[in-house]
Amino acid sequence: MEFVKFLGKLGRLRRFAIGATVITFVLAGCALPNRQGMLDKWAGKNIQQATIELGPPHRTIQMPQGQTMYIWEQQYGVRSETLCRTGLQVDSNGIIVDASQETKSLLCK
């Protein structure tokens, strides 16, 4: 009889663990940086402000119409899930006009 009670408790524990896992993933998804958040943070600012906060970019790419894409890459630890790639597109006057972030990490700036 005690074994049956134990199995019943195990079922509740399993349901609790699954529920906690689902809630964790939902909340983590809400916290991940997104394009609109990056754009809100950087749009209209000078690229010099970004280099002060993010450091020198890892690379730059010249784009059509005189725009430049600045790209930063940060890796935390050794797993690929900890890579943060931030891109800021700048017009010919050095003003940020677009932003993007590719990440699977909550550690991105």
C-alpha cells in the first residue's frame, strides 16, 4: 500500500516538474532580447555611444548607399548556446538606423 502512495506522489512530483519547466521556458522566452528592443535602445544614437558600451566591433561590413553594419560577438563559456551576436546598421553620418540581435542566451547586453 505504501508503494502505491509513493507512485501517486511521484506522479504529482512529475507534474510539478513539468509545469515548472514549462513556466521557466515561457519566462525565459519573454526575457530574451529581440530586434525591437535593440532598435528602441540604439536607434537615432551615434555609433560612438555603442562602441563605448559594447567595445570595439568584431567586424564591419560596408553596405549599399554608404551604410555600415557593425557586428559584435560575445561568447560566455564554451557552448554555442552562449553566443550573442549584435548588429547595428549605421548611416553615412554615423547614426544607428537599424539593429538586430541573434542569441540563445539571456546574458546578452
